[in-house]
Amino acid sequence: MSKRLRKVVFPVAGLGTRFLPATKAVAKEMLPVLDRPLIQYAVDEAVDAGADTLVFVTNRYKHAIADYFDRAYELEAKLESKGKDELLAQVQGTLPRHVRAVFVTQPEALGLGHAVLCARPVVGDEPFGVMLPDDLILNEDGPGALRQMADAAMSADGGVIAVEEVPRDQTHKYGIVAIGEPIDAHAAPITHMVEKPRPEEAPSQLGVVGRYVLPGRIFELLEQTRPGSGGEIQLTDAIEGLLHQQQALAYRFQGRRFDCGNKLGLVRATLHLAQRDPELAPAIEAFLRTN
């Protein structure tokens, strides 16, 4: 891709049923990991990658994400009057001033591919990122996963898909890729993709996780994609079609992934960050030793 990534799509229309009853009132992307909601970590990673337009694909009932990134004038004024500058900076820093948030409604829950297609009027025909906030990826010693992928995409004529090794008995939960000869320690061309195969049919144990850098051409392919696994329009199926026209790379990112789409992953991510907080770490370590 010759263009630098500027736009990132966040499919956030899901109902978060694994976290009911909390998600009856709170969007799952707003669930906190330590002191910030999941969506904030994803947005920070997108901005780190150079994005200045964030497209949130949501449903008609979820307003919390839009409220979170909107200005809270009364709260800001109160914090400013009380001299609480550090808290004021945190409230105002949810979204940098040069970054705009655009909200698009997905009228029906027709799958990830359909959610991405809903963002087409905003994205246009340029390369863009897709981030699933459920997948929290932390790389404390370097650039975020999406920036790593955006850098790789600059020299790739196609797309870049984040992957990691998954247990053989878990392949039915992921899109699985087969790869060709590696280009380097992180990237290899994808030769085939299949959505949620049974373990005995999986072409590898490389599972697709929630980061993509895709060319605008993917929208035309999504329009032609018929419902697949689960009766939904799968992004994986459209990417499989892309492979016949352009190269797409499987990318092993630097960093640690937490699957915060389930309770255990959310707890693990919270503990991981708490143990790295100078103020919390001693108390957390003491608690873990005595319980």
C-alpha cells in the first residue's frame, strides 16, 4: 500500500451477552480494565498507528461509547475550578483534538463483514484498519500492534492480518490461515483462509485475531460475499477472495494479547496491568500470596 493508514473501523454493535447482566446497561467495550474502558486502549493504539478518523460501527441502542468520547463540559468545568488538573487532562484526553470520531449504525447484526461494510461511506477506497476492542494487545516495550502492521502494509500490495498460534482444539473459534514462505520473523503471505474450521480440517493453528489492515478493494468483495459460518457475512470469506487478486500477509505482532471477550480474559488483563502499576503492585502481590 502506498497510502499511510488514516482511518480505523471499530465494529462495536455486539450485545456482549457473555457479560450479562452488566451489559444490559453498559456496552461491553466500556467495561473497565483497571482504570480505563476497553475501547480506550483500542483507540490509543489506533492513534499510535497514525489514525485521525475513527469509525465506530454501532447499533441504535448503544450510546455509551459516543457519550464517552464527547465533551463533558460540566465535569471539565468543575475539575478546572477545583484545580484538579491531572483528572481534567485525563477527561479531555480520551480523544486527541486532531482525531475525529464518526458513528455509523449497523441496522442488523449480520456479522463482522457486514459491520465493516457499513463503514464504507466514511472510509472510501483507501486502506484502513479494523480493530476488535475485545482483543486487548499490549506491547509495553515498543509500538502497538496496529502500528507494526501499518508499517508492514506500507510495503505490501494488499492487506496485513494479525495472527497468533492457537490450540488445535480451539480452531473452531477463529479464522485460520495457511501461509507460504515467511518474508521475515513476523510476516508471511497467506495462501488460504477458512472461518472457524473443525480441528481436523484446520490448515494450521494460526488464528486470526482482532487487528486488520485492509485495502479499500475489500468493500467490493464484501458486497459479493454470501452469508457463511453462522449465517453471517464473514470478513474472513472476503479476505479469502482478496487473496486471488492481491497479497495479504499473516503478521505475528510483538505484544501480549488478552481475550477480553470473556470474563477470564478481562480478569487476566486487569491483573496484568495492576501488577505493573507502582502504586497497586505491592498490594496485588500480597493479595495473591495470601489467597
